Amino acid sequence: MNLYDPWPNEVTVNHHTYRLDLSFDNVLYALEARGDEGMTMIDRCETFLQLVIKQDMPPVADWVDVHNAIIDLITTAKQRPMRYDINGDPIEPKGDGEHIKADYDFDFDASYIYAAFRQTYGIDLVKEQGQLHWLSFVALFDALPDDTAFVRIRHIRSTRLGDIKDKKQRDAVRRQQRALALPDDENEEEGGDSYGS
């Protein structure tokens, strides 16, 4: 990312350039299709490419390379989940192998994200559909402040219960985590002493 070039709207793979629709809503839709476990991997890849590419599809032999080029283009370092302590301060992972579960879901948290954009930037995301570039959306998303309900919910979800010494406070955070759990987390056993580890 830089501030002197327009946002990218194409990728070049094997000497062929593909124009892309990288409006934030289209990318979210394509990413949802990409994660649809009801389809085979090749069907997911094809659907993702059909949604994002604004012209004829690449040859089948290039699908994976084009897919990977697009993913590299739309993925930023800040999209990795972060864990927070009880004060809301970020905790760095202890090692390269440490896995941190996601603390948000674009679909499940859509109303909170919408409200956070309205509160912080005065942006109505519904009116921005088809217009706001994905990289603009992500830059604004990553900069949402702590005074939004969405960011506070992320902090609650990612707080390590084992780091809270006071039992009453730990129980209160545990109840909040259960109430605000993402759908995949609601069915999991509460293992260990932390959420998202």
C-alpha cells in the first residue's frame, strides 16, 4: 500500500492481466464462497475467480496461480487475529507455532461492523456497496477505535481467562465470552484457561 498510486484493480499472472472487481462487498461475497465447505476445492476456486474477475476466466491451468495472486493482493498483515489482555492491550504470540482463533466474522458481526463504520467515519457501508475498494475498507476496518462496540467485543472474545487473577472478574469475562461467542465457538468445549488459544 502507498498513497501515491491508485488502489490496484488487476493482477498479472503468466503474462496475462486480469481486471478485478475489488469492491469490499464483492470481495466479502467471494471470500464467503471460497470458504463454502459444501463445494469441492476446485469449485470454490472457480466460483471465487468468477466473482472477482471482470472478464473471461483464465485457463484452468492458471486458476490456482491467479487465485493466489488475488489472495496476496487482498490480504493484509493486520487481518491476522490478535489476543488482548484484560486491559485491552495486545499480547504478542509466544511462539511461531501458537494458533490464535479469529475474534471476528464478517457475516456474524455485520451489524457491529456497520455500526462501527457509521460511528467512526460516518460511512454507510450499504451505500458504499460496489464502490468502496477492498483495501480502503480494510484500512478503515483495521483502524476502528476501542470506543466502538465491535472492537470491545473483539477484545472480550480474545481475552485470555488464565491471565485474569480475580475469580469474579474471570467469571464475568467468561460469561461475556459465551454470550458473544462466534458460531463455531459456541459448540466447542471450554478447554484450557483462555479464549481463542
